[in-house]
Amino acid sequence: MPFIPPEKLARAREMDLLTYLRCCEPEELVSVGGGAYTTKSHDSLKISNGRWYRWSRGVGGTSALDYLTAVQKLSLPDAVQRVLSVAGTLPAETPRRKARPTKPFLLPPRHADNRRVFSYLRGRGIDPEIINHCIKCGQLYESAQHHNCVFVGFAGGKPAYAMLRGTLSEKRFAGEVIGSDKRYSFAMPVTPGESSTLCVFEGAIDALSYLTLLKQQGRDWRKANTLSLGGISTEKGRGLPLPLSQYLKTAPHISRVVLCLDNDAPGRMAAALLRELLRGYEVIDKPPARGKDYNELLLYRRDAQRGEAR
């Protein structure tokens, strides 16, 4: 195989598949919603969050180069040449502005009580004991100004991260508090328990829904280790999500990771990619048996039980 200078190979790997297809084969792209795409020629191929995965062949990657060699079967030198020729047609990047100083992390002021947050989460089916436990441990409270749910993550016993969730049903708001350290996302318990299993979710409400389901089954929900990723983007598009990477570093006794991600295209693709990244762990893919996420599953079972009781 012809020699490829390392600097050329590195430049070629910088282009993601979505950028490549938009430039060279825009007619191939098909939006499937939620920022995810597939292609007309390969409908099992999904592109999301800077990654791609071809379900029918069990292959995936992060770059256009990976796609051209694995799917289009180009030789590496030909693939590098094609990507670099495309890169040469793209407009030059404008100089980046100097990064503004990072603002300090400050939790939003607390409301006098947590009634609206409690009512909202009860409406989502979360068990009251679990809600009160989170409030007592300082992992959950109601913000003073907007009455948002504030889900708090800790580092060394101190708040380091906070996810906000709106409580108004007509407005679906979610976001992170400025200055949050993504490594320390919402987890229950705050300090990993003795269990060697970690259950991973996209959001905090999904994690609380799972714990509620455990309680309904008569199991001890306090012994379960759960982690919210606060979304499913990955570290620089190449490694484990920051919260999961940090959690596993601080909990070396974890040997089994259960992926409880959403039942949609981005969630399924993220689960497949995480299976590849979590080598050395027993990995179980456990999407909800019904609905898009574990909260939908919880609500479905709640409504089904109410229907049986009538």
C-alpha cells in the first residue's frame, strides 16, 4: 500500500460523514428527525452526534474516511485522496475568537418549597419516596425564579453540575446551569454503592423512572447504581461520554454496565457505539420494553394498572 504521510491521514480523519455527504452526495441524505440522518442507498445506516453506524453490517465510525473504507470499500489511499480533495473545496474556517473566561458554577437560588417540582415529578409517575430522598440528599430542588427542577451532580461532596428541567407542561425546557462540570452529572446514589452494576440513562427523569419501576417490583431501589448522561454526545466524538468515563474511574468495582438509552435512532446508535467502547466490561443493552424511554414505559404501566382497576 502506498505510503500516506501522517499529517495527510490526520487531516483526512477530521472530516465527519455528514459534512462529506452534504458536499458530495446531498441527494443521498434522508433526515429521520432529532438531528439524525440515514441514506437512500443504505437505509440501515444512521448518522447522529458526529458518528455513524450501519446496523445491517455492524460497523460504524466517526469520520468520512471510516465510511469510505468500510462501506464504499475504497482503499485507504484512495479514500484519503477523495476526502482531501473535498476538503480543499470547503470555505476556509474563520479565525476563532478568543474563548471567554469560564463563568463560575453557581446553583440557582432555591424556592421556599418544592411543591411544584414534587407535583411535576408525581405527574411523570415518579414514586414520592424517591422524590423526597433526592430532595433530602440535596440532589433535587425547585428553583426560585422559574420553578424548574434542578438535578444536582456532586464532586467530592460538593455540587459541581446541575441540569434544569421545566415544570410547565406547555413548555418543554431543559438545559444545564452555566459552569457545570459535565463529568459529574446526576447519579444515584451520590456515592456509588456496593453493586457491581451501573445502569446508564440519557436523562435524570429516566433514571428516577427506572428506580420507581424497581420499587414497584418489590426490589430495593436504594441498592441500584444509576447515572444520567445529560444527553448522548461523546467526548470529542471519540471516547466515552464524560459522565460515564468519570464514574467508572471513581468506581473501579463496576464490572457490568447496563445501557438503558432511548428507543430511537440516536439512542440505539449510541448504545451500539458504547458497546464497542466499553471493552473490559460486561455490557447489556436494555432499552425500555415499550415506549421511547423509561419514563414512557413507567407511564404506560401506570395507565394500564389504572385501566385494570376500573
